Amino acid sequence: MSRTGDWVKRRVSITNYEQAIFDLIKQIPIGKYEYCYGIPRGGLIPATYISYQLGLDMIVEYDLLIPRQKVLVVDDIADTGSTLEPFKEAGYDTACLFYKIRSTVKPTYYVHDASSYWIVFPYEKDDEPINREK
């Protein structure tokens, strides 16, 4: 953990990242969804796990012909909410590993409150600058 400005950076290990995915999967009702869509880039890995573990078809682009209630939209974090906003407004359920209370979207399912942290995922560089205001 390190401090950058007002943010405390917290690196998530690959083990903790994978555990968060499995903790998220436990929250998702079996049989509620038929499809899983992972928001590129951060949502693709957790969506793939969810797709395999729950037997959902993975879709690579959202299709307006598929009923929204059958699709779960996945991302790694709801930080500001800007990425998830169009999906939430369109009526999709969402799932994230991490959620910040400042986000304009509260995911339908999430595992960790990251409101006090700048999360550094296993696939990100440690020296990547923090590029958002608190």
C-alpha cells in the first residue's frame, strides 16, 4: 500500500483478485442470466470467469435483441460510474469486484468497497499515475 496525494494505492494480488471474482460469483443468482458481457478492458477477465462458472454465454458486444434482464454486465470497478452509466440507464444488471461510493452507479452485485483506495489491479503497472480526482 502506498499514498499518492489523497489516495491510498492498494495493489490487489492475483490471488485476492481471483478470490474477489469467486466471491462475486457467489452473489449472482443461478439461472437469472443467460449472457455475460465484460466491459473492455477491466471487465473481460471477471466476465470470463463468471461465464464459465455459471454456464452463461459470453457476448463480446451487447446486442439490443437480447432482453436486458438476461444479460449481466461486468466490470472490474465502479469508480466514477461513467463506464457503467449507459448500461444502468438501459436497465442492465451490473457486477463489479470493487465499488466506490462516489460512483454514479451502484452495481447490482459487488464485493469490496474501495471508496478510500486507488486500486491497482494485477494487470496494471505500479507506476501508472492516478488520473482522476477524488
